[in-house]
Amino acid sequence: MLPSMFSNAKRNLIAGVTAFAVLASGSTPALAWGKGEQQFLAGVATTILLGQLIKNAPRHRQQPVAPQPQYYTPRPQQPVYYEPQQTSIYATPIGLAFNSYSDNEQRRIQSTLTAYGYYHSNIDGSFGPSTYNALDAYARRTGKTAQLNSRAGAYGVLDGLLF
């Protein structure tokens, strides 16, 4: 408290003396000085006065304020169980492709799979688990498993058994 009081008093005293010097120099002519010297002295006094006022002026700088962290309590998560979706063998590309052939062609495909040793059921021309497993085993053995993922590839495998 006491140092700031002396600082304010010092500032006020300097400002008063400078203001008095400016007023006094303009109203009373000096004997040895001309008009130019008087204006120079007034400019110097004004510069000193303004320098002191700027130096002692309170500075209001806003410091950047970081946002306060927000804490939360995590909720316990419930386990999520996913059941794998099972695709019916009839909805697979090979099942759809096989069922698009005529009855005679379906029997010929089953006959060829029987001749190669993959199909061990009745040759009835219907698509079921036995036909699916035989086609899957044939595709694995011949390296055509990737072709069974698309309908165009499945037609290629089936046409290879027909022709």
C-alpha cells in the first residue's frame, strides 16, 4: 500500500511540474531565448510528461484462461453379444446358380460330382446340403473356392462340371 502511494505521488508531482513548465514557458518570455528555443523546451517537457504518463499507466492485459477440465464418471458398459448371421445354403451364390439350371442339367452336375467322388447321395436334381458340400469340396480341391463367392463365379464352376 505504501509503495503504491509514493508511486502515485511521484507521478502526480512529475505531471504537475511538467504542466507548470509548459504553461510557464509559453506565457513568460525568456530574456535570452527566442521563440524557437521556447517551443523546443515546451516539446521536450511535453515528451517527458507523456513518457512518464505512459510508463506509469496501469496495464490491463487479459491473460488467456484455459478451460477447466470436466470430469465424468464412466458408465459401466453392458456386454454386447453378436450372433453370427447364418446364411442359408439356398441363398448362397452357388445355391442360386444351381437352382437356375434345368432339372436335366442339375442331374448332370450331380452325376459329374459323383463320378469325381464328391457326391454320395441320390441323383435327384435338387439342391440340398449334400450337393452344397460336394460343390464346396470340389471347389476347394480344384482351387476355385474364391469363385463361389459370386454368382458369376458359381456359374463358371457349374459350367465346368457340365461341359
